[in-house]
Amino acid sequence: MLVQYDKLQNCSDIRGVALDGAKKEVNLIPEVAKFIAYGFVKFLENKRNTKAENLKVAVGMDSRLSGPDLKAAVIEGLTDLGCNVYDCSMATTPAMFMTTVLENYNCDGSIMITASHLPYYYNGLKFFTKEGGCEKEDIKNILSVACKEEKYSSNNKGEVLDVDFIDEYSKVLVEMIRSGADAKENYDKPLAGFKIIVDAGNGAGGFFAYKVLEVFRSRYNWKSIY
């Protein structure tokens, strides 16, 4: 399959058709995602002025059906070059950025596999470094390497660590709520007395909202509906 990598760029991220089901050509298959991962590693090597073997990269995905296969290909591409990888499984885009911020992860970069609001047959990739999300020119740089479709490899295969990052991210959100509520008299449960409805639709947020709100639960203000 001839892939026009530049057509996958959507401003500061990557989007493509990943599943059959639409009258559109499938152009974001696992092999393509793997080459894009190579491009991101080369980008990070230049940015951090180090070799791939010294890089840590986190990878997460949303709830799309094509996510697992694309994530597996991305992780393979990263480890082929020697990067160590945190497999964060189901996650959200803001959570993946936090893997570069939190001290006990301290990743050099992260990749979120998502196509945001687009229909189910789409998917894509968003990239983060410690400085924030990659910009338009960064994506061009990444895709310029990916389009060469060369078989990159390292003598030192990177390791993959499965982590429940969303659990730790939930704790971060809990503290943000407590701090933002500024409830000095009830710091631990500042939402007591409120009635709160969470509608996450089909998004990844629906899989962990309870982890955040359960902390604030009382007999009077919390009911779970699954």
C-alpha cells in the first residue's frame, strides 16, 4: 500500500482512516503507525541530544476499536530502536502529557492514540514532550522520517512496562479538585452536598471518572450508574 504520509497530518497531530466501514481508503494501518513511531524517536533524539536507548516514552490510547493494534505497532517501533516504554493502556490526552511531568515517570515523550471527536473508523496520534504538545513543524519532521519506511533497529531492544497510569492521574485530579474548591473546612470532601452528573459519552474519560469522584462520595451525594 502506497501511503502519502503528509496527508496524515492534521495541523499539530496525525489523523487517518484506521478501519473499514466508510467509503474511504484505510491509510492508518499498524505498519504505518510503526514507521511514525520511528519518526518520533528520531525527533526526540535530536531534541534531547541523546540516543534512543536513553529515552523513555509513554503510550496510551482511547476506546477506539483500532487502538490496540495501533498501540502494539507503535510500541514495537519504539522498542526496536531501544526506547523503554510505559504502556498506559486506556488513557486520556491530558493524562499522557502528565507522564512527562510526574517525577516517578519523567518520560522524554509520550504518544496518545486518538482521533478525538471523529467517527469510529478514524484514529490518529498526538505527541508530547516535556515542553508540551508537538507543533505543526514537529509533525512534519516526524512524518519526513516515517515516509522513508526504513527498517530501523537497535542491538538493545527496549523494555515495556505495563502501568496503571490512569490510577495515578486520577489522584492528581482529586488533588486539583480539592485545591481548586478551596474548602478549608472540608478539604477531603469539598463536593459534599453537590449533585454531580458525569456524561463521558464514548470517550476514555468514562472508564475512570469513578476513580476521581468515588473519593468524594458520601451517603447523600453519590450514585453510580453503569
